[in-house]
Amino acid sequence: MVVDKTNAGFRTVNPTVKAKATPAAQRVKADQPESLSFHQLLDRVQSKQEVVFSAHARERIESRKIELGQEDLLRIGEAIDKVKAKGAKSSLLMFGEVALLASITNRTIITAVDGADDREQIFTGIDSAVILR
């Protein structure tokens, strides 16, 4: 809506603008599914993100000489995707002899513990556990 203030009396002007759809614009519109909400699109984009390791988790992995390869990272990412689909927010991922505490919401590994640690291990604040074989 545009208000014309050039005359002493104000009048409202409703300009009609018709955008010509170019072939490229038509392709973009056709490629975008209109049935997806913003949150569904955001989840789709976020699910393609890689797993992030916090500085604390990186320190623990290095100090405990835990080795994770590219295939291991893919499996961890898939586990995060699955547990996220179930509605989890924070999960314990049991990966062989290694326990990874993960924030599912932001796809971040918070800490890592291996079986060689002989101290009692108690994990709190988690809402799920995943055992990866």
C-alpha cells in the first residue's frame, strides 16, 4: 500500500505489480516443494551437516588415543539422524568400546570415553542411548 502525500488530502494508492515469470523462475518454483514447512526445510538442510566434535571431545579422543575413521564418522552421523527422528535431544552413542555423548540438536559430540578408563562412568542429562555395532 502506498500513501500519496502530495495533495492536501491523503489518498491511498494500491499499485498492482505483475511480475513476469521467467523460465528460470518457473524452474525454481517447480523444484521447490510447496508442501514443506520452514521447519521441515530447515531440518532437511541441517540433516546434511557433518558431525562436529567439541574442543573437549577432541581433547579426550586425542588423550585416550581413540581412532575414528571416515566410515566411523558416517555411522555416527547416521545414528544421530535416526535418534533425532525419534525426538531425542541428548544421546549416549555406544560405539564399540567407546562411549560418545552427543548433543543431537546441534550434531555435536560433547565428550568421548573409552573402555580403558577404569573409573566409574555415569552419564546424566541424556534422553536416549544408541548402540552401534
